[in-house]
Amino acid sequence: TQLLEQSPQFLSIQEGENLTVYCNSSSVFSSLQWYRQEPGEGPVLLVTVVTGGEVKKLKRLTFQFGDARKDSSLHITAAQPGDTGLYLCAGTSNTGKLIFGQGTTLQVKP
Amino acid sequence: GAGVSQSPSNKVTEKGKDVELRCDPISGHTALYWYRQSLGQGLEFLIYFQGNSAPDKSGLPSDRFSAERTGGSVSTLTIQRTQQEDSAVYLCASSLGRDQPQHFGDGTRLSIL
């Protein structure tokens, strides 16, 4: 059974601070996605990483896929209150279904 | 609309009743997925459609749950004899193909009294 462990589950920081969210598994995934979800809405795709060692940047967000394609991280630089939300990592299984981590609830206080 | 549409957005029903949840995927998306999101459980996969067939229904929690897709488009998730543990947000996603990025609807919040 493929599982994704996401940490931390909750994070409350001040505006301007940096943070990193981790997503780890003992299984290899063909690709890994990061989503952000606001209350009452569905998850919105932020990025997909496919190649081991890949790094992608989206403004202040940096996503990394581990060399062995078993883990990933999301780093936010100089967090803003608008970054507040639920961040989800999800690995693509060999049948195409997504296997989600438990999510990280981020609160950025002004 | 341009995105995945789900209806109803909220559903409150009594224990033991049947419910139907609907998903309209993005036009042209051949793959369709149902997930369930509940407190403490995260997002769980339920079933995957490719066209009108369901090659992976491994996530359906019991035989009270069923789903169908017609015309390669609209899908309906049916829960029979609802139980309180069925209370959750049911999310639908669609994609151009099996390994393509999935786009989610806003879900149906189901509450069983």
C-alpha cells in the first residue's frame, strides 16, 4: 500500500517568515503534485514534479522532488497572509489515482 | 462552465436514506475520479472512470456505494442506506487522461443526521 506522510500537520507563523512542508513515502511515485485548498473549495493544483531531483519555482514557492522520487518538499519564502490555507501533497499511483498526504494547515499572521 | 461542476453543493439527509451526487467534468476530459474528504482521514480515493468504464473501484468503502458514468461525461455517485460515518465532502476530479493533472470541483458536503 502506498502512503504519503506529510509534516507538519499545522503551522502558524508570522508574516515574513520562511517555512518548509515535507512529504515522505517508502514508495516510488511516477509524479507528485502539490495542491492548495481553501475552505469550501476543491484543491487547486500548484505544481507537478516528475523527474527525480527536479526543482520548480512558483513566485515565492519552491518545490523539490527527491532523487529517488519518494519524497518532496514545499518551501515558502517570506510568507504572506494570503498564503494561508491547506496544502496537500499527492502522489500518482500506477493506476492514475492520487494518494494524498494528510495535509498541512498553514496560518500566516499579519 | 470551464471547471468541474458538482451538485448539490450541500446535502443534509436522514440516516437510512439514499443520496445521489452529480459531477460534470471539464469538457473533453476522459478520466474522472471521485474522492472523499473527512476530518482526520484526509482525501481518500473512491473510484476512477476512463470513459464510461471503471477500471479502478478499489476505494469504494462498501457495497452501499456505487457510481456510474454515461456518455463519457456526467458521473453519479450513489450512496444507499446512508450511515452517519458517510458524512464527508465528496470531491470529483477530471483530467485529460490517466496520468494527466487532475482538476477538482468544489465538492458536495454531505451531512447524515
